[in-house]
Amino acid sequence: MLTATVPNVAPMTGNDGNSSITRRRALAVTGGTVAAGGLAVVGYEAAFADETGTAAAEAATSAPASASASAGSGRCVLMSSVTEGPYYLDGALVRKNITEGKDGVPLTLRIVVQDTAESCAPVAGAAVEIWHCDAWGYYSGYTTANPGGSAPAESEDGSDADDQTYLRGYQVANANGVVKFETIFPGWYTPRTCHIHVKVHTGGEKEDGTYEGGKVNFTGQLFFADDIATQIFELEPYSKHTGSYTKLDDDMVYDGGGASSGLLTLKPVHKSDPSKGYKGSITLGIDPDAENTGAGSGGADGGTPPEGGTPPEGGAPSGAPSAPASSPSASASSTTPSS
């Protein structure tokens, strides 16, 4: 029988509202250390196991998160919150598959949510919300926002995706704090590196197909290794978006801290064929008693949507879905998204 203990880690209030582009560098420790925002526990075994894997792999996933995380890495890695960015929309749907037919390299995302106040115990019932751009850099709700470089209009992708809802969704954590999403590898837009936005909510409930009430405990972003992203962007449909892609070291939000800063662990479905997709995993820790405004560091003011994608007062589009871009391609603009 596996016996392991992850030390109790107490959260403390930090400068999450700092508007400086340079974030605090996260700290990796053994034995428990405090930092702003939340706790990420590294360990592939804790965050992800193949559905078709061995009984041992399945047992690692179903075991208490504190035990499997300790067995996998033996350390807790602290991570601070960052800005929610300019493309957040309320009312995302509770669902596992968020693609809505959007074309791209398949990505299975596995996230474990843990409680920093309870020795990394799983947070059953936590609602994990993610959103990200499509293969050409467009977000639902902001489909005329210029992704920079040169890309086809979002309307040319040939899918039946809803312009207000694609690539957005919630999942509610099971008894082991685990959620799983089926999506696609995100594209990129100027001046950001490839990323996925994430929030963790507690205290609410599923209602009318979405998640209502409660509070936000964590706001962050998930990142991808440059070598994998570069390989993906050479494939269709990503290759139709040309221009200067921002690497991790040059990104205004990612601070170089690896998993502690949201860098995903990625495993190819087929090593010789990246088009078959990837499995991504990460473990996030929260304080269920804390509340996060989404105004963490990274970007001067959280970013503003570019010309053509600016939401009305209130922070989100309303009425009919955004109109398609007026020309077949979008070129770089002097106003670009920053988060």
C-alpha cells in the first residue's frame, strides 16, 4: 500500500494585482513553501493516466491526489495567479468537448485541483473553466479581432462552430479533483505565445447548462513547450497563419518557472505523427476560502482586444454573434491583444 505525505502549505496574500509585465518568479521547493495565488503540484502520475493504460496507471489516477503527487515528484511547486486577459466571456457551457468542430491537432487536457490548506487533498466539485483561441488565433465572441501576421478570416474555417461559444467550457471535478477536456491545440496571436486560460471556481452549481454562483479561487494560464508548438504550427490548418510567433522566453506573461508557471506536461498520442494529437496534464492547487479577481500580473492592464474586437461597456459582446472579418485575411495591426 502506497503511503506518502505532502506537507501542509499555507497560502498568503501576495501582489497579484501588480500590473508590471515581469511577474514574480515561482519557487520550487521540497517540504512546503508559500507564495501568492495558488499551488501547483508537479507529477505526471497525479495529473494524467491513459484511459487505455495499465491497472497500475489507473490506480495512480484514482488514488488520493496527495499520495500520488508525492510518489510522482516528491515536491510541491508554487504558482501565482495571472491576468484573465481581454477575451473572457461569462456563461461558458459545462461540457467535456469544447471544439464544436473547430479544426486542429487534438488535445486531451487533464487537470487535478488540490486544496493548499488540506495537504494537497483533492477539491471535489471544483469547477474548472478554460478558454483559448482557435488554430488561426481567433476567440469566440471576438471573431473579428485581428490575430496579427496574416491569417484567413475566422469565417473561412468551414466549421459550424457557434461564434459565441467555441473553445470555451467548464468541467466539474470528481472525487479525486480531476477534470478532463477534449479540445484542440491552440494557435497564436500577436504578441502572445501559445496558451490556454483557466479559472477555478468553488461554491457554485450547474444550472441551465452552465455554472452559476460561487467564487473564483484561481486565475491562470497554461503554456506549451516551444519545440512542440513550432512543430504543430507547421501543420494544417495552423500553417495558414503566418507571421512572428512569440516564444516562451519572450512572452509577457510566462515567467520561465516551468510547471510552477503553468507549463503543461505533454505526451504525444503517436511519437512519429504529431497530427494525431497530444495529452496535456497539470495539477493546480487552490485555497477554497480565497477569492481571485482575475487581475493578476502579466500585461500592463490585463490587455485590451484589438480594433474590430472591442466589446461594449460591460466587458462582453451582446446580441448577434460577431460579424466575420471584412477581408479574406487579417494583417498585423498597431493594436493587438496582450493577454
